[in-house]
Amino acid sequence: MPTLHNGAQKGDFAPTVLMPGDPLRSKFVADTFLTNARLVNNVRGVQGYTGEYKGKPVSVMASGMGMPSIGIYAYELFTHYDVQNIIRIGSAGMISPKLRIRSVVAGMSAYSNSNYGVQFGFKGNLAPCCSYELLEKAVAAARRLGVEMPVGPIYSSDIFYDETDPKPAAVLKNLGVLCVEMEAYALYLTAARTGKNALALLTISDNVFTGECLSPQEVRETFTQMMEIALETA
């Protein structure tokens, strides 16, 4: 049955869904990498496609921005559509000085300033981890493709224009956090709660300290290394 947010029928999604934030990046992946791709969801313009990559069924659907949004779509994919794996393919702001614009990273765990985890009943702090199975496959895929892909903790923020002082990025840099984005924390917790698998692969689109950044079109259409790693992992 379709949900309030997803018009697809049961069976329309492959077991693995790639999940960018931007619906237009979802379309770009489908048009560029998938064969026999068909639109299975367009409710609220959140485009979802299912096709084949090297003969294997794969889906790609946008999550929108922020943890509440990805929390809805990931939960429904896991519980209503029998999806087993969600691989986030997103952009992120650089925190670690070891990175550069266009670096591809894999989020082993996610820190956050969000209270999204409170709903699961644990009163302490949570730093959920990705699926080791997906991470292992992604690292192997990156190696085959000749892409250097650092693996480590990432930071999922509920705030884009963060006016706190000191800035979280300045503190987290000293803890070895690689980058900041806005969705992985909720994705990892939702996967854990539903017994499914999740991984965030991210490409650095901007430097939070210097302000250097790529254009929206570059973010949408040039992060192909990350997309290929995700597809090889699917």
C-alpha cells in the first residue's frame, strides 16, 4: 500500500536504495547509471526510481533535508517496502584538515546535537554506527575504483546556520570527526531500530572554516565517484 509520502506499490523498490538528499540528484543517478529505470514515486516531488545496475536491481530515492525528513522516508522504506539496505549518498562540510573539496568519506558512526534518539528510550547519549557489512563492501569498492575514502566518525547537525559559540566544528575537529551533514544520525538509528542496514557515503562540498564551496549543480552532477562506490556496494 502507498503511504502518505510514497506512492510506490509494494515490490516497486529494490532491496537496496541509494538515498541522496536532492530529488534532482536522484534523477541524475537514475539517468546516468541505471538501465530500465522507471519512476516509482513522485509524491511531493521526492523522486524515486528503480532500475538495474550491471544487471542487479537498485533503487534511488531522495530523502529531503534534515533528520525528520530522512527519518520518515527511511522508516517507510524499511517497514512498508521490505527495503534491506539504505546507502545515503550526500554532500558534507569538511571538518578534518586531512580532507579536501570532493573527498569521499564513509561515516562509521554519527555524532549529533539532535534529540532524534530520545524516541528510542535510552536516556544517555547515542552515537549510532553504520552497517559493517555495507561499510566493508564500500571500502572494497572504493579500493577497486582507485578512490581514497577515509572512514571515521561524522557529525549530523540539526542546524545549518549554526550560531553557537564555540562552533561545534571547531570542537569536533579535535576529536577526529571528518565532516558535518544533516541526515546520517537519524538514518543509522532508524536502521538499528528496524533491524536493517544503513551506510552514509559523503562527498565534501564545502569547507566550514574557509567558506570554500561548490555550486548546487556541481554537487548534484559531479559526485560520480561516491555514486559509483554506492552502486558497487548495492
